[in-house]
Amino acid sequence: MANTYEWRIDKMTAKIQEGELQNVIFQISWTYLARYSEDKNIVASTSGFINVKYNEGEPFIPYEDLTKEDVVSWLEASEDINIENMQENLNKQIDEKKNPVDEYFYPMWD
């Protein structure tokens, strides 16, 4: 079965005042999660941030009206994010968790 993917918006940084506008988002910190559909406990993730810029004259969404879907559309439209590559890398991480080739030991001594 296929993996499922989900965006998590971790933080948005905004200018308190920019011209006549308030709370103008200029940076979005995100996490992109993949879950193995047959075992929801097998999860892989990647994270990062993008800078966004409000261009005067374009439609502005006040922070209180902003939805997750709005922010995700900004992420998915960004030239800095390659969703296909992220999914490929997350799928590899999940495959390695399903079929491990390494074992990790954590010593108990100081």
C-alpha cells in the first residue's frame, strides 16, 4: 500500500506592521510527514523553512483568516520545495524502518 503524506506548519514568523498591513507572514517553518499505511507507527519526516513575500497589490489574507490550506498552497507553490524528491526520500526512510539493515546501540555508561 502507498504511504500517506501530511504537512505540519510548525511556526510562522510575521512582521507586526508592514505599511498598512499587520501580521504579514514572511517565514514558514514546516514538517512534511510520511506514514506507512499498514502501520501508522512507522513514520518518517523532513523539515525546513521557506521565506515568503507579500507583494503589494496582491490579495492579502489577514492572519486571523489564514487557514492551513492557504499556507500549504504557499509551500506547494514554492520553487524551493520539491515534493516529489521529499516523498521519494521519505519512502526510502520508511522502507528502511520496515526492513532495517542497521541496528542501533545506545551505551548505558557515561
